[in-house]
Amino acid sequence: MGFLPKKIISKWSGMACASSVLGSFSNLQTEGIQLVVALDVGTTHAGIAWSLCSDFEKYPLRITSLQWPTNVGASQTAYKTPSVLLVKSNGEFVAFGYDAEEKYSELANDDAHYGYYFFKDFKMALYENEKLRSDHLFFDAEGHAMKTKDIFGHIIRYMKQRLLDDLKTRGNTVKEDNILWVVTVPAIWNDGAKQFMREAALAADISEKRLRLALEPEAASIYTREILLERSSTDDQEESLVFKQGMKYIVVDLGGGTIDFTLKEVVDDNTIKDFHQATGGPWGGRTVNRMILDFLDDLLGKDVLEELKTNHKSSWLELEREVELKKKNAKGDKDGRILIQMPGELLDVFEKKTGKKLINSTAFESKYAGKIDIKGKKLRIDKCIVESCFKKCLEDIIQHTKSILEKPEAKGTQYIILVGGFAESEYMKTEMPKAFEDFKVFIPDEPWLAVMRGAVMFGQRPSVVESRIARYTYGIATIRFFLKDFDNPKHRIYEDNVPYCRNVFDKLAEVGQSFRLGETVTTEVFAHKEFMSKMKVKVFRSTEKDPRYVTDESCTAIGEMLVAMPGYGKDRKVTVSLCFGEEEITCSGINESNESVHVKLNLLADN
């Protein structure tokens, strides 16, 4: 007939508490879990950390981090490695992290890099694409394309194997089946991006029963909580006393790509709950890197850096690494100036392009005269230029933090906790406390490891999170009787001469609503054909609390549920339970005989 009978979709039957599928890890020993491993793939850096379940209760901070050999020297290691991937043109894995940078530099120096793809900054694609598809393509700087899911799959598979190899060298006999893998994701990612990351991990041969996602700022909050609790039992420092029931605080996760803001409150037994939905934006540390490179563009000439990037890839990578290091230590010398070591090939390209040598006399001819100093291969940049590179990023972070603090829910907040790689920047350490003098700004030791270590702790004890806040209003489309003088006539349809209203937004969760872990909302799905074996139900989200129709401007279709409809006849019903209190939306179903029914939730833009 061209429309759906009124019983095809649902009837909201309220909320009930139930254990979600992911909640089964609350007792890890009964699940055979001996080791919890966090895989943290950030925009700029990645790392692996883990802890034994047998150690956790007594020594929760006994967390081991994998050490990565750097390209500085064989004796130099780091707890994180660059999030860069090198593959062959046929998709074959070559290297990841520092190894990928080194290998690609060697190939480029020998002019043998053709046939190789070098990927970086791919994580931002999951944030920037509102309509993310399973087959989304990512392009490297040369225009070479690869499925983004395959990029993440290569990395997660490699990191997984690195962990297993490291355990073997340590003499650890834990089997893969006894490991819980925790993959970190930003809290501000949309639901499709979280599903995308889960599917990438599954494609990397991680068992679905042994996989859990962790929200990055939440994980960092858990790590900070444990540090403060430990300090409170060992010393009398002022900051060690803050973590107590009723404490409200903001976690600002200063990542390389995005900045996540989450508002937390300490409740009973030092568990944590949200009191506002996660927010944030693309104001991470790479924004500062880009500003510094833009300054060099302006100083040296855009064609100079483009030539370096295109034909001297090894030197370009060297320059990018130098900029990353100086961003972290932007405090500079006693006069606030930072020193950038310029690759020799950059000076050669400048001379070739301009016919001049890059020396002080050349610098004085530029608009930056008096603000830069050049000696040999070293460029010293004045404090005012450095601050201008941080300014826009810092302003966005400060403005967003203040907007959160002005909300009624934030009343009583006293503490701002800074974590993430960008939090180790001397500039951020100095300027954020200045901007929030009335608040206690706390930065844990090694803030760049807070997410990774906190993810391990979350995997060990997910019950530390009491509840979460829905970021959107969620619902599905339904059909009901048409209400005269209330409903819009454009949504009116007739069935047997009876007027019905279609496209009605049937609300399941409301933006700002708090959900305890495992708390579910149920909705009934009815068969409308005798022989149908499955039902497709579209899922929508809205930024409004009470949208009327799924076609409202505030509403977006985010995916669909595919509900199995066992049996025969039109009277069949499946009760679908959706859980909004976990790191990602999950669902399950039962029929009228209380038997489990398969329900698949697809939140990617494939349908």
C-alpha cells in the first residue's frame, strides 16, 4: 500500500535494569580473563599497556607499557610510537610507528618509495565523517587510497602481535583466549564511528567476546582517580584529598586531533558518573603543528616547503618531528624563544628557489624582522610568534570549558583535570591555570599515558563507572492515529479510511538523560506479514529533547536495527532492548516465549 501498518514499528514500554552483553566482564575470573590489554591508537601516537588480573585488586597502578624503539638510536625507547602506517600498493603490511617513519625515509632517500603508501592522521576521518561507511577510503599525501577499516585493522593486528611477542619474551604464559582487549575511542565520536572501530578490531582477529571499547576521557579520569586515591593514603598533599564523594570535575582530554570534555562526579564507593554529556571539537595539538608549519610557509615560501614535502620526504618527516617536539616544549629559553633545527635540504631548497642563502640578513628582509634569528641550521623564533601559533587552539579550549562551567549542572565544580599528549605542552601547563584561576587545575604525572593506563583499569573493573549521559535523543519511526489540530497534515496517511500519522518520532532516550550501566529501554516490534523472517527498523537521533517527527530538522537517521522474526503469522512480537549506558549502544531481543532473538544494530551509513 506504500506505507507501513501502525504495528510495524514500536511501542515504548519504559526502562528496565538488565545486564548488558558487555557487562559480563564485571567478573573477569569467571570469564577466564587473566590479562587486560589496552590498545590506544591516537591521532598522533599509539601505545599498548596491560596488567594481570591477579595483581589488580592489590596493585591497581601496576600497569606495564610496551616500549617502542625510536629512530633516535638503538638505546632510545618510548612508551608511545607515531600513528603512521606503511604498506605496499597491494595492501601488504610493511611497518608501523617509528619503524614506518624510518623505513619510508630510507625508501625516499633512495627514490624507491614508489609502490608504497604512507598513512597518517587517519583517525580524524572517523570524527570528521558524519555519514561514515564501512568502505570509507582514506588517502595519503600522494593521493593513494586504502579502506580506512583496513588501515586500523593492520595497526590493531600488528599491536596485538607485538604484545603477544613481548609477553613471550618475558616468559609470560598467558594464552590469547585469556586476554581481554580494550580499544580506546574518543567520547565525542558518533555512534557509527565507535561501531567502525569495533569492526576494525574484529577484522584484526580479536574475539568479539574478548573485546571492549573504552571512552578516552573516562579512562583518563579513572587513572587520575586512582592516582589521587593512592596519594591520599601515603601523604598529606593538598591535591591528594580532593577525590571524595560529591566531588565534581571536568576532564579535558587534550589529544592530537580532538579535545574531549566530560563532566564527572564522584559517587558512592568512589565510583564515577557523568553529569553532562560529552562534548568537544577538533582543536587538538596537531592544530598547533599546522600553525607552526604555516608560519614556516610564510617565512620561507610555500613553494619551498611544498618542494621539501614532495621531493625530500625524509627531510620533511625530520621537520615534522622537530615541530612536534618544540610544540611540547614551547616554553622556550629565558626569553620565551624556541629553537627549530632545520634539515640541511631545506636550506638547499630555499637557496635554489630564491637564489639567496637563509641567513640573518635574509630574515631581516622579511616581515618577521627582529622576531627571528638564524644561525646555521638553527631557527630561533620569538615568543610572540610561538604564542600566536597556540592562540586560536587555546581560545577554543578555554571558551568551550567556560561554556560548560556556566551550565547549571556544573555548579559546584572545582577541579579541571588535563590529560592527553597535548597536556604535556609547557604552554598548556602554563596558560590553562592562568585562564581558570578560581579552579584547581590538575595534571597527572605522564598525562600522555593517562588514557592508555586508564583503559586497562576500566577493563579490569568497568563497574567503576556508575552511569553515563546520553549525547542525543534517540528514537525510531512509528505510526499512530492522526491527531487533528496537533499533527502536520503532510504526515497524514489513510488505512481503511482511518487517518494515521507517519514519521512520528518514538523517543527511547533523551539528550542529557542519565543511564546506569546495563540499563535498557524496551520497544516492541510486530510482524506485519505472515511469512516475514526479519524486520528493518530505522534509528534516528535528535539534538532536541522532544522532536515530533523523524523528518524534523534536528533529526538524523543514524542506522537501522535488523530484527529476526521467528515463527509465522501477523501476531508475532519481539521485544527489543536497547542499552544506552555502555560505551556504545547495544541491543538484544526476546520473543513472546522469552527466547533470545537475534537483533543486529548497524549505525554505519551503509543502508
